[in-house]
Amino acid sequence: MATVDRTPAENRSLGGDHSPAENRTPVENRTPAEDRATADERSPAEVRRPGGDRAPGAGRTAVLVVGAGPVGLTAALGLRARGLPVTLLEADPEGRRREGSRALFVHRETLRSLDGMRPGLAAEISSFGQTWRTVRTLYRGREVYARTFPPSVRQAGDRPGLPPFTSLRQVDTERFLLAACEAAGVRIEWGARVAGVRVSAAGVAVTAEDGRTWSGDRVVAADGARSAVRRELGIPMEGGHAPGFHVVVDVAETPGAELPVERVFHYEHPGVGGRSVMRVPFTGGFQLDLQCRDDDAPDSYGTEEAVRDWLPRLVGDGHADRVLWVSTYRFLRKVAASFTDPARRVLLVGEAAHLFPPFGARGMNSGVADAAAAAEAVAAGTPEAVEAFAVTRREAALFNSAAAGEALEHLRPRRRTVRAKQRVAAALAPVVPRCGAWLERAPYGPRHGSPASAGGTY
Ligand SMILES: Cc1cc2nc3c(=O)[nH]c(=O)nc-3n(C[C@H](O)[C@H](O)[C@H](O)COP(=O)(O)OP(=O)(O)OC[C@H]3O[C@@H](n4cnc5c(N)ncnc54)[C@H](O)[C@@H]3O)c2cc1C
């Protein structure tokens, strides 16, 4: 079985009826920004930016967003919040079923940004998601760190109840974003697989595989790791990948046998031959992330049969028939050479622009930051604003890539000294608490952001 990059060809749905996704009431409260945008659409010649000056796109679609993943949906929402008409082009058909285990961890910064686009959205997402207060680290079967945090303290300017993070499956996050986009008046074209992009002085024209075309003043490309828009513009990805792979398994919780709501990292777990494994709760279940060795055959850990074999040794009996998805991923670290084209008409965001290993949860969280910055630049409407977006978000991506690389070096040590340091820290942890704290922190890379570039954590 081949391992995959960001397109989990090896995902298998194993009992989708366990899916924790629920149908939720679509967003119903209208926001002032949305009311303004709806009025603008009735008479597009009157489209105006919040500052009062005329926005681009009078009489036609002002902005096209390609890709309805979490980043494209956020970009569309951000553009609507700024009063711009948006058409979102998505290759998949309406009502699609998204494959695979992906992002769980939605940071407070991301929630705050989404709430700025649609007040109330953060509360909707976080009241569905789960926030654990206990983190635990083990080393070869022995606990070396545990901490339970007090209930979160509200930060200045935040709405009541905004947690430090929330954990839910990416399909659920996307469900909330899609409902918000629909309520905000984003026009969505499903089954529109973009294959061609033509940039001119007047704007951008995109063509779908089936020959349909759309034009706009600008395009936000959020079409993922194999971005057709990026390919059409001839922008290369720079970077590479680390050897080996990891197996990610989503498991629906078993009624009556729920595991504690704790994030647990276990170095060199004896139940899986000394491989490291992390367990992360999400609403309705938990995700296991198993670090395989470079010379492991994917079949030995990443098949449904293999998972049924090793899962009970990590979480006990009764869970193996609750597996939702099994995916294998490689460790890509790539950043686009540029986040825009020479005419500053197309803005690359999310995985169309960068790929990181998931440790530190920088993929979707930084994609949301890209999308917010792209919406701001497009609303400003100048090539200079787009250029500033491209430079700033590329710097942030390079920082995020380095941070994820740091986490990877700790999780999959190349040097014997790193493994020895972990062993010594584990031995000292009972008497030197900061050794345990280091073992707890290090798998996620640095916690701080690059203030000069990203302006935040991501
Ligand atoms: C195991 C794992 C765990 C992760 N955990 C986290 C985490 O906890 N937190 C976090 O922040 N990130 C995490 N990530 C990363 C996160 O999943 C990605 O960063 C995120 O999915 C990227 O979103 P996107 O919208 O850029 O791309 P995608 O989700 O890939 O969406 C792209 C969209 O574009 C569409 N599309 C593709 N081609 C075309 C085309 N030609 N025309 C039109 N539409 C097209 C696709 O159908 C899709 O809908 C994790 C990733 C993995 C693999």
C-alpha cells in the first residue's frame, strides 16, 4: 500500500454510521455586514468598501474563490464580511462526503478571526467542539508529566465563552463554515473543477474542466495541495519531505466506555514496539497518531487489519470496531515560491500555498490566517495590498514550516543525541519537573509565532 501526501488515497471509511457529524441548524442570525453585502448585490454598481470608496467588480463577480475546503470557505466568508460579492468554485459535487482524518485542533486565534467575519460563529463551533483541560505525557509506559488546567479565563475583547482552543473533526468545522457562507450569501458552484487560469490587465478568467468560465477582478486560490491554479500560474513549491510516514486513525467513542477527555502523548509505547503515539479527543471520538519507523512497511501498521491488531494494546478492548478512518501520511514541508502572480491578481492560500507536517496544528490554523489576510488585501483592491499579503503570509509560512520541522525532529529523532536527551529527561522528570514539561511541550514545536511576520501564532 502506498503512503500518500495530503490527499489521503489510503483513507478508508470504516463504518460511516458512527460519524459524530450531526445536522445542525444553519446559521440564522444575520449580521450587519451581511445585510450590507446583500444590499450591495442588488445593485452591484454601488458596491462600496467599509471605507466608503468604490470596490472593484461593479456589474460582475468581483472575487472568485477556488476550493471549498476550510480555507476557501473562510476566504469567502471574509470577503462577504467586507461587502464583496463572491463566487466559490468547488470541484466536488454538492453534498460530497469528505474523505479522511485531518485537522482537529482549532486555536483561539482562529476562532477569534472567524468570529470577526461572522459574529457568533466561534461560539457555534466551540460549543460543538471539545476542549480538554488535562494533558498527559508518558515515556515507555511511565507517566512523566500531567497537568490539569483551570477553566479558561476570558481574554480582553473576546466574547464570553471563547475557549483557548476547540477540537472537532475537520468535516464538522467545514459544515459550520459552509452554513455560515450560505447564510452570508456566498454563491457556490459545485462540480466546478478549475483547469485553466488566464490573467490579464483587466482581471482573471478561470475555466472549469467542463468548459464553463467565470471572470473576476481577483482570485483567491484555496484548491489544496495539488492546486490547479498554482500549477496554471507556473508557481513552484519549494522544500521537500522527511522520510517515513505516520498512521492517523479516527475512532468513534464507545457508549459507556468513553476514554477520559485528555490529550495524551506516549513516547516509545511498549504496546507498539516502542513507536510514539498521540491520542487527541474530538467531539464523538478520538484520533490516534502513530509514528512509524522509516523502514516500516505501511501494511504492517496502516491497514484496517493492522489497526484492529494494535489498537487494543493502546486503548483497550471494545474500540476496534468503532474505527472511522485510517490514513497514512508522509511529512511534506513545502512553501510556494510566491503567494501571488506578477499581476497581483491571484492570491494563494492554505495548502495551495504551503504544506506542513500536522504537529503543532499549523495547517488549517495558518490557512485561516492566510484567508483573513487575503480578504483584507482583496478588499483594499490595490496591487500593493496584494503584494504585502503575499510577502507577509509567505514569511509566516516559512516560520510555520520551520516550527513543524522542529517538532518533527523531536518526534522522529534523526540524531541519537535527541533520543538520549529524551531518555534522560524521562528519568529525571519525577525529581526535575521541568524535564517532564519539556517532554510534554516539544512534540508540538515552538508555541510562539513570528510576531514580525505573522502578527500572531500562525
Ligand atoms: C492528519 C492531519 C491532521 C491535521 N491536524 C490539523 C490540526 O489539528 N489543525 C490544523 O490547523 N491543521 C491540521 N491539519 C492540516 C489541515 O488538514 C489542512 O491544512 C487543511 O485541510 C487545508 O485546507 P485547505 O482548504 O487549504 O485545503 P483542502 O482541505 O485540501 O481543500 C481544498 C478544496 O479545493 C477543492 N479543489 C481541489 N482542486 C480543485 C480545482 N481544480 N477546482 C476547484 N476546486 C478544487 C477540493 O475538492 C477541496 O474542497 C492536519 C492535516 C492532517 C493530514
